[in-house]
Amino acid sequence: MVHLEDVSPLQGLQEKVAKFANYDTLTGLPNRSLLEDRLKQAFSLGQRNQGCLAVVFFDLDGFKPINDTLGHELGDKLLQAAAERFKQHIRPGDTLARLGGDEFVVVLPDLSHPSDAALVTERMLASIAEPFVIDNNELPISASAGIATTELYDEQPLQLVRQADMAMFEAKKQGRNNYQWYDPKLDESTSRTLKIRHALKAGIEHKQFELHYQPQFDLANNEIIACEALVRWNHPVMGMISPVEFISIAEDTGQIVTLGRWILRRACKDFAELRNRMIPEATVSVNISAIQLLRQEFVGDVEAALKESKLPARCLVLEMTESVLVENPQLVSRKLSELEDLGVHVALDDFGTGYSSLSYLKDLAVDWVKIDRSFIQELTHDSQNAAITEGIISMAHHLKLQVLAEGVETSAQRGYLRRANCDAMQGFLMAKPMPKPALIEFINDYQADAAFDDEREARTLLIVDDEENVHKSLRRLLMRDGYHILTASGVNEAFDLLAQNRVDVVLSDHRMPQMQGVDFLTHVRSMYPHTARIVLTAYQDEEVLSKALNEGEVFRFLTKPWDDEKIRQAVRAALAS
């Protein structure tokens, strides 16, 4: 007996199943499963031929904003086009695989020298850097690459992929659109980065994240006017992971969209429960990534979070950095207008550190400007930081914007900001970020201290000298004229006193350990132009002192030992000038 049966349909089905199991459905490239098999083959070939094997890990730079703003359909076409460009530069025996998202891996077996891998990588990077034109859209992107090689074949094949992945992250840190070689030194730092990257999705799904809140204060009366929601990640194995570590990774992987949506909803819900403990105008601030803002559904997400929590829109402030403004100005402008129509406020975070045009600030619907902490740290000691800070405050007020200073850690910084007419502050001086239960306790116990009365009848003099006996002698002399006397042993202490007090006259020694008196008074003139400046010195450095006097850095200089009456007359003349 002979039985004939057509098995073509079955064979075709088996081929389809095999292709689905081993190939990426979007690009037709080998997937992770087939890549592992090809790596094992390459290891066997390398052991026989004693050649060099290289693995190159590619990640596209700037793909996610394109995918989020222009749509996944166009993003898929871009991935297909990138795969075609990569394929143009590999040999028949090489393997190009797509791991997922915008990640590609190239296996280069049987190389005569490791430097050959660099030549191939350079050609691929140059090819990707050429703008793509898809559906009449010109899409400029680039790629970052990491290279790992072996000639020993004494490790697991997939270890090379992990090493190349680490090197690729280093290339991202070095500015993107370049490649880096794997170095064992990368293991400690980059391996933690990879752990965070791989744990991020599970962390979101398993609710490992929590929000802490840092109060913000009105500089006029120290009243709590708002709080900023700050995300924290409490990983069951790695412990508390800093946002500095995971936020950028979340943005690179696209997980920031899911995480940001959770932060927004949670902050609105928490503040809806908190706001009856605060002033009626109190708000909660939530940080927003450019990737979130540019997504089509973002305004809808905000509206849904407000509706779900029953929080009035005026109670929500969305914070974004200056870099958002240059991503896609027209789209950003439209989004901010929609948020304004919704009733939500917008704050520009880390102001002064970015590169955006000030014309954007003039035209966009922004309510608050937040001065970056880098300007506040040396505010009372550095005339340039002081000038930038005062310039930001003045410019913002002319544009009808309110100003908040971040990172205020000393009462001197707070005093200076008050005198510069800054509206609000936040920082460790008043309160650190804290979980919601601790915030409730803080609000319940907090008493605003509004004792900031600067009005006084007595004029204030500041004596700066590193000799205690000079302080005592001048204090006894000048107190007879009814002045309020402050003393400082060095310029740092003097700067703090100037920031906290309205000083009318400074009498400074010239020879001091930290800074020459004339240099100190030059800073004082820049930061406190209405404060009169007198040098008192035992050293006749006539050229320096005469120049300072002629250029207006000091009002007068006197010599030690001094004549009491000349000191009193000089102070009176300075106050009258």
C-alpha cells in the first residue's frame, strides 16, 4: 500500500512558527533567541580558527521623542530604515539582531584584529547619522555603540553582549554619537546602571516607588505656600536608589511615561487630602519630563489625574526644565496653552542652567521661574552669582512671573534673597523632603516666623578685621555715636552678616588671610552698592589703595594706628554720601 499526503501547508506553518520564534517581526532581523544561537556558533568557530570575535551593541539616540511625538507607525518605519542601513555594512557571516525597542546587536566573528570592529562600527555610526526622510519628515538621529571583544573564548557567549551594553552606556555618557570599548573598570559603575535599567519596569509594576514632599515657603512671611513631590525608589535588594541614577535611565528606556503618570496621579491624590491643612492658595509641584509633555495624551493624563483626585486645577504646578523649550517649540507652546486653559500652573525648573532662548520665556504660558541651586550655593560670597540671581528675579518680575529659589541652606542666603525681592524659597534651611505622614506632622507643628522687620533707627556698621582687639576698640569708639555695630573676623563671616543685615558702612582691614580688603570691598560694592566702604590698614600699599579710591571701590582709606576723631568723621561722611 502507498499513502500519499500533501504536507505543504504543515511545512509552511512550521516555517512560520520557526520564523516567529527566531526573528523580529518588525525588521525581519534575528531576535534575542537566534542571537544567542549565533553567538554560540561564533564561539565554536573562534576556538577552531583562533580568531577574534567582537560584539557591538547599538542604541539609537533621540528615537524615543520621535516615536512619542510623531507616532509609533512612523517610529516603526524609522526602525526598519535603520536596520537596512546597519545591514549594508556587515559581511555574509556576520549577524545583525534586534533585541527590542531601538537596540541592535552586531556579531562580528573571525576578525584578524580587534581594531577591525572599530572600523565597522564607525561606518555604521556615520550611516545612521545621515538624516532619515520618512513620510516627508526629516528625522535627524544618531547612535551610541559599545564594543566588546574576545580571543580566549573562556566565558559565556552572552557575557560579551552584557559587556558591549556597558560600553554603550559609557558612550551615552560621553556625549552620544560615538563608541566606547568595554573596559573591566566599567563593571562596578555600569553594572549598577544596568541592574537599575533591568529592574525599573518591575519596580513600577510592584509599586516600589514612593513620593516625598519638600515644603516651599513665602519669603515675605515664612508661610508654607506649596510642596514639591519628589519620587524615591526603595528597591528590596539595592535599597534607596537616588533619582539622579534612575530618572535618566527611565527617560532613555521610555519608562518615564508610566512612572510619570503614577507620580502625577499620586501627588494629586495626596495633596487633595493635605490642602485643607494649608493656606487656600497652596499648591503641589510635580516634575515633568520632556518625553511626557510631548506625548499626545499628556494633557488628557493631567485632566484625568485632577478629576480622579477631585483636586482643583489651580492647586497643581507642573515643573519642567529649560531644555523642554528647545525640543519642539511649537508643540510645547501648544501644550502649555492647553494646560493654561485647564487652569494648571507651570514652573520653569533649574532656570539659568540651560540654553533656551529668553524669547521662549516671553511667549510661553509660564507662571513661575525656579532659580537653580548652583547660583544659590555661593550667593552671599560671589558677586557674579549674586548678579545672575538678581538679574533673574528682576527679569521675571518684569514679565509678571513669580520666582522661587532652590537649595537655600543658610539664613544668610535667605536674607539676601529677601532683600533681592525673591518671592519664595525651598531648601534644607527650612525643611528636607519627607514622606506624607511626616509632612502632615510638620505642617501641624509649624509656626511661621514673620519677624523680619528691617526698620531701625540706628545705622549699622560692620567691622571686618582678624584682630579681636581692633573689634573691641572700634566698637567702644563708634557705639558712642549710637551706631549698631557688627563684627567679623574674616570675609566669609562678613558676607554672611551682609546678607542677613542691612549694613550702611563697612570698615575693613586690608591684609586678611582669606582675601585682601580691597578685593573684599570690590565684591561688596558689586553686591551692595548702597553700602559705604572704608579701608583701615597699617600697610602703606599706596598704589593698590589709591587705585581703589580713584575707581570708587572704597570711599576712603585710613591708617593704623588711627586717630579716633578721624574715624568718627570718616564714618559720618560715608553715611552722608
